[in-house]
Amino acid sequence: MCIFDFLMFRGIFAALIGHKMDYKISLRKMPVCLECGDRIRYGRTDKKFCCDTCRAKYYNDQVRVSRLYKRRVLGALSRNYEILENLLRASVDAVDLVELEGLGFSPGVVTSYRKVNRHDEYTCFDIKYIMTPTRVSCIKKISLNLQIGKNSKIL
Ligand SMILES: [Zn+2]
């Protein structure tokens, strides 16, 4: 064996050892339970939870968070609608945004948005308005042509 062969053999050997070491390291990588954070010591490598209790708790928490989020958004929409409706009843079609926010209006919660010419037009159910960074104006009630489905009932 010449020196070249020896170095070549040594390089291959080192690569094999390196590969083997990587393999050992990857065996030590155990997934962590998404709920409790404990290491999952058995089962498939893509397993996400250590037990059924953790899996159920994780998904129940997600459902709870989702419901809470929906409730908050619907509450904000309802509050916005009530404020806009009161403005329409008082024949006010423009108001400062700061004043509206003082009443509890949430400018980031809307049911639709579109750009009309250079204006940003928003709707809160059947009330539309134009909103700038400082002012809400052109508040109007629009008629909605709801066609949800043949057998749908609006309660
Ligand atoms: Zn767990």
C-alpha cells in the first residue's frame, strides 16, 4: 500500500465514522410532546404527543382559543355595528376616528374592504363607510342581497 492509498483509505474510513456518528446523533433526537414538552421515547418518529391525554388537551385548547377568537371578533363587529347604527340614527355621516375609538369602535374589524377610486371603503354588515387614518365618513346603510342557499333560513 502506497502513501496515497493509505490516505485514501483513511479518508474513506473517516467518512464512514463520521456517517456513523451522525447516525448515532440522529437516533438520540427524540420528538418533544407539543403539549407537555416531554421527550417522546417510543412510537413513530413523527409522533407529536406523549399520550392521549396530552393530545386531547392540546386540541381542546386549540378549539377553545379558536372559539374565544371568534367570540371577540363577533363582539367587536357587533359593537362597531351598534356605534355606526347610532350615528346613522343621529344623522351623523362623518366623525373623527379618535372619537369613534373612544366609543369602543375597532377600526381593524370589518366584514369587507375594497378600494373605490382613491378611497378605502369598508363595510360592517350592511353599513358601509370610508375610513382614512383620522376619519370615518360617508356612513351609509346598503341593501344586502343575501342568497346563502335554497333551503337556508336566516334566523
Ligand atoms: Zn405530553
